[in-house]
Amino acid sequence: MDLKIRSAIVLISLGSLMGDEIEQCCQVGKIIPLDEADDCPVDEAAEPHEKMMCPFDCKLKSLGVLNGDEFVQEKVDEFVGRLEDGWQEVAKTIATSCIVHSNTMKGKMEERGHSMTCSPLGGIYMMCLFKHTIEQCPEDKWQNSELKRRGKGRRLLTFWVFLFISNSKLLQQDAK
């Protein structure tokens, strides 16, 4: 199967899981609540990777989390400050480490000559937040969802994120 088609399948699957499954499985406040963001159009003619990444860029800019290609730490801190006390400390660590991770990944993409019509920071950041929220969800907030009943909750969601990251790396290599 063509790499871009595989990536599109993974990205579409992950995108549908991000909103639904994270809420079903881990009942903590979202670190960055995208439901407060502007609606962002999807360019149907864009590459599959950009169809997934560019709306995140747009949404995070509308929330003030991104300003161009820079994270606005004060705005991230504002969103984290809205969370419950017990989750807030963990969320702060996740949010900060994901900023570092996103900037590092963006730099690696640039080194390899991978370009996009939008900044990849928003998409990388949201995937990172998703992954670490699932991995670090407090036990008392982990819900008895269908995925959990089948014994697949965290492993399955982490697997989807792993597939996204793996395919992103393959796309970056393919762009060389």
C-alpha cells in the first residue's frame, strides 16, 4: 500500500479516536480544549497529512496557543490553570514537554526538507497531548469504556498514536 494512503488511513482513524475515545476513557479536563476554537476549514485537495495537521494549526492559533510558529506559553498556562488541582500539575508537565517535543520534531522535519502549507506544530502538539493524557491518566479517572472492558484501552490508544508517529517519520524520510 502506498505510504501516503497508509498515512491517510492512520491519520483519519486517529483523528476520529482523539475526540471520542479520550473522553470515554480518561475523564479529565482537556489540556487544550479544541471545542473553544474557531471552526477551521479542511482543504480537500491537500495532501492527507496536511488535512489532519493544518486544522490543528488553525485551531491553536484561534485559541492564542500558537502565534505564527511560536507557542504562547502564557496562553498554555492559562488553559492548564483551568484544570482540576490534581490533574493540573500533571497537565502542566505534559503541556511543557509537548512544546519541547513539537519544536524538536518541527526542526527535524525542516532538516529533512519536509514542508507543509501550514505549520506542523499544532498537529504534533495535539498528538503529543493526546498520547501523554492517555498514558498518564489518573487511575480514578480511567473509565470503564468498551475499550477498557475489552482490555485494550490504553494499549490501543497508545498504539494509534504510535502508528501516527511512525507514519510521520516515514513521510519525513520519504520527503528526502
